[in-house]
Amino acid sequence: MKRNEVVIDGRLLKRSALRYTPAGTPVIDLLFAHRSLQIEAGGRREARCEIAAVAIGELALRLSAAKINQPLQISGFLAQNSIGNRRLVLHAVDAEPIDGK
């Protein structure tokens, strides 16, 4: 299997303080909120969720300056939080501001 891609619009709810790995790479933990109308089984359904995410490197530096409640389109992949914690986390590889929302 190869495909593991996520693109989702949301608003930045929370962010941790910027931290650095032992190798000096910047890392930030984020929480995004998503809300949309989706079609499921021919009917409209409101989809809401909060998504835990992590950004590493240059993207972590950029997102450390993002405003809370800022609308963003996040793209990345899903992975378990750690070996001992199977909770899914979105590993952000790109984030773009969403204008006009």
C-alpha cells in the first residue's frame, strides 16, 4: 500500500510552544477544527471534527506564527502518535491560508 494523503480545510484552535528535537529540528503540535456539509448515501450530513496535527521543520516555524482561529488548508498524511499510542495524528507537510472564509 502506498496512498496516505489528507487535504482538509479547518481553523487553527490551539498550538503548542515551538520545540526542537535533539537534532535541532523545529516541531509544533496543533489542533484544527473542521466543519462542512458532505453528501453521504444521497443525503446531506454535517461533518465536524477536531484533528490533532504535528508540523516539523520550516512548516513548524511558519505555523508557530499563525493566528488562532485562522482558516487554513492543511495537507499531509496520517500516522499513529507513537509506538505505544495508536491515536492518529495528521503530519502536516503543507499549510495554506484560506481567504474569504
